[in-house]
Amino acid sequence: MKKRVFRRWAEDPASLRDLLVDRLGIDRKTAFDLVTAGNVSVGSSPVSDVHASVGIGTKVTVQLSAPVVAPPTVVVFRDDDVAVVDKPPGLASQPEPSQRTYCLTASVTRDLGAGARLMHRLDKEASGLVVVALRKSAYAPLHETISGAEFDRRYLAVARGNLSGDGTIRKRIGRHPRDQRLRASFPENSTAGDPAVTRYRVLAHGTLAGEPVTALELQLETGRTHQIRVHLSSIDHPLVGDGAYGGPAFARLCLHAYAIELPHPRTGRPLRVSEPPPQELTRLVPGLTRPFT
């Protein structure tokens, strides 16, 4: 039997069930089953209440009877050279400590072959399209494309507050001075961090708990860690569900990579793939139900 031991961070949910979902990358039913089976201790005592509140800094011990396995890979596009897969929220792109079998890398190699390789990553809390090379001859051209300007990636997001029109955020991004797991924004003329540019377009408006929210399409000119999350937070419009950067509470982070375009690694012809917005976002902002191409 494997054991996971961790402490609750300030940005983690307080509810034991939600904390287990967030830190172990499992669904709510699995979290419920672990607690009711007596496999979870908070501090030094087993806990039977799945809704118990966990204090900041409190140690949580989880006995895992078997490895948690990543869900089946959702393939949106595939040919002999490349695939595009749809990553669910809560699934890390790459292995985390003691969770080698629960990540997108594990599901892709399991379902698409041992030679399949992720060519870029998405934040664990985000969802959406990820490019996968299926043969060695595709690795180098895809890496070059994704590292350059030919890789066009579009995101859908829901942010707190009212925004209008189009806009561009130009702020440098570097490590947070007080928490190395997070990132911070700096003025464009600063020497801290690296240059980062995010373009956004307002799509629709909605409400969450009586407060306004705005659905956006975003395009990245750079690919910094947490770029969209940091940039929107820096203009006082953090993403819904992004507790780490000041966003309002929600069932998930409202960030979805919905469209990509890049040259095919063998033919050079444009490869365009898009997916409709997730239901969680369309329920929050009904204006997002229109098709995207």
C-alpha cells in the first residue's frame, strides 16, 4: 500500500474532499471512497467526514491501496505523425512525485504508443488541446514550430468583472518573490522576469454569485508559465476558479485551450484543430455556446 503525505497550502481548498481532489488529481468519488474507507488522516487522527475543514499547514496522510491511473486519452486529431489530445482539468501534463501513473504523459504513452511525446504543456488546473508527436521524425520539426511564431494557440477563459473590447497585456513575468511555485508580473520596462504578451478579445458576459464575469478569447505571443493567469490577475481580472491568483471560487479553473494552428511536421500544410468550450464554462457564460472554428 502506497502512502501520500502533504500539508495544506494557503491557496489550497479547506474542504478535505476538495483538497484531496486538488492535490492527488483524483475525482470526488475516489476522494469520498478514500475517506470513508478510513484511509485518510488529518494530523495524527483518521477522519471520516469528507467535508472536514483542514487547517493551513496541517499534515494530511493518505493510504493509497493501488496506483491512481490516468483517464483514457481523448484524441481530437490523429494521423501517422502527430496527434492532438484534449487534457482534462486536474490532470498534470507531466509526472508529479509519487503520481507517475496519473498524468497526461502516462495516458498518452499508454494509449498512443511508447514513442508518443508531449510537445508542450498546459497548467494542471487548465484543460484543452495539447500537441503530441507520434514518431521520432516529427519531434524536431514540431519542437521548432512550437518554440517559434508559427504556433498559434487560442484559449477560452472566464475572468472576474466586466471587460469590453479587445486588449493587449504587455508585462514581464518572473518567479513570485515570496512563493517559488507561483509567478508574478513586472512592468514592461523592468529588468525582472521575461517579456510576455497576451492579447484578449471579449466574447460574452455572465454572472457568478451575483457578480459580473467576462468570457474571453486569448492569444499568446509568448509562452511563460502561468502567463494568462498572471496577466489577467495583474489588471484586476483574475480567472474564475484561480484561487492562487485571487480569482473567485469555482469548481475548476476557467481556462481552456480550445484551438491550435501549426504547420504539419511532414507536409508543412496548415493543421488547424479546435474544440467547443467545456460545459462548465458555457453554463457560467451562456454566450459561449456559439461554435468556434
